[in-house]
Amino acid sequence: MDAFRRVLPARRQSISIEDMPIPERLNPSFASARPPEVDFIEEARKRLIVALDVPDAASAAELVGQLEKSCRWFKVGLELFVAAGPAFVELLVARGHSVFLDLKLYDIPNTVAGAVRSATALGVKMLTLHAAGGPAMLSAARAALDGVADPPELLAVTVLTSMDQAQVAAVGLNRSPAEQVELLARMGLGARIRGFVCSPLEVASLRALTGPEGVLVIPGIRPAGAATGDQKRIATPAEALRQGASYLVVGRPISQAPDPAEAAEAILKEMADALKS
């Protein structure tokens, strides 16, 4: 963990309107009646989640250090969580980062409810569980957050982006991936869960199902020309946002780029351009 502290530079202290001198707050300029212009790059920063899919804490610390000035959200998945444990999540939270804990919980209802409470204590902002665990498991997970101040957003994973029609059929399902996604999303909504993980191909249909309140987190994002790897159902950042995505999860196109910060900035620009339109 000392390596993490050495690698990451001190964060700049942000200034909010409450920090401004009183005269500046009480005497705003009325030179223009136009609404303030939207900073679309800043809006993109709020929606980009960088996946820290690396094998150890030192590698994750190095990547965060390169991206910290550009990116706010980081995803800690199974690989890093198994290697570095909750301590690394706590360090990210302590530095002011928003953490998406992607463990895809899938167990009996009581066990999943306990895991949700434990993850909540770490201060994470989003947490995944498999919708395929069934309505009782989903309901138990949601009930574990009742009465919790500032709870994390529970995200029900529908169908993994690595699964195409052949993979879905191989596990005994006679539905298309899109049909299975909708079935599981309806189950999640019935359990009071409003957040979902789906591929870019199902964003529009889930947005129609959930309405504007739905939180749709989309992996399988590949900038134009990027290698697809083991992902099957993919889209560009612009395509996913235009279909109604809330957040985009990007891993290898950033983490395996020669210059991760430059790759992140390029994706942020593409996202900003899409948000403008």
C-alpha cells in the first residue's frame, strides 16, 4: 500500500461556490441572460468508468496515477479485488474517487445481503450482482440497503457482454441475448433495483423499459478501430451514449494503451462530442 501512496500525486483541492468570497456570491454578473454553457468534457468525466483490470495493487496504483487528473470513476473487479482486497478500495475512496465494485455477487439471498452490507461499509458508489440469482436474491440485496444513508447503486448484471447467441444457447437458454436481458431487467425492477449492466446492443430497449430513472452501466465499449478481445456485443462510446447509456466502462482500450492518459482523453472527447449532439 505504500507504493500506492508514492505513485499517486496529491489531489488538488476543489473550490465550490461555498468557498467563494461572500461578495462574489451575493453579486453575480447579469451581463447575459443566457444559461451557462455546459462543459461537455466535464459531463463526460462523470460518465466514464475506467476498469482497473490489472493483477496487483502496484499496477493499479500506477494506472490510477496516470489517469487521476482526467478520470473520476474507477472499477475494481474480481482480479484486483482478489489480489489487493478491500484495503485498495478504501484507499481509492479516501482519495475522493468514485468506486464501482464489480464483484457480480451470486449466492443464496442471505449471503448476498451480507456481502452488500460489507461492500457498503467500504464506501463504494456502485455494486454489481447477477440478476440470474433470482428474485429472492435480488430482493434480499435491495432490502440490505433499506435505511442506509447514501447507499451504493445496486446494478443487476443481465447477460455478460462476452456472450453471444451461441454462448447463451450453450447454457440452456432458448431465448436470444436481448430477450434474456429484458426478462432479467424486469425481474430486477420488480425487486426495486433500478440499475443494470447490459451490452451496448440492449441499451435502447432497457432505457425504454426503465425510463429516465434507470441507471444503465455499459461495458463492451470499444473506440473505433480498437481490438474487440473477448467481447462479443460491443459499440463505440458515442453509439452507447446516443442509445441512452448512463455510464460507460472502458478497460483495455485505456489500460493497455501506450499512453493510458492520452487514450482516456480521446475517449472523453468522443463522449463529449456525442453528448453535445
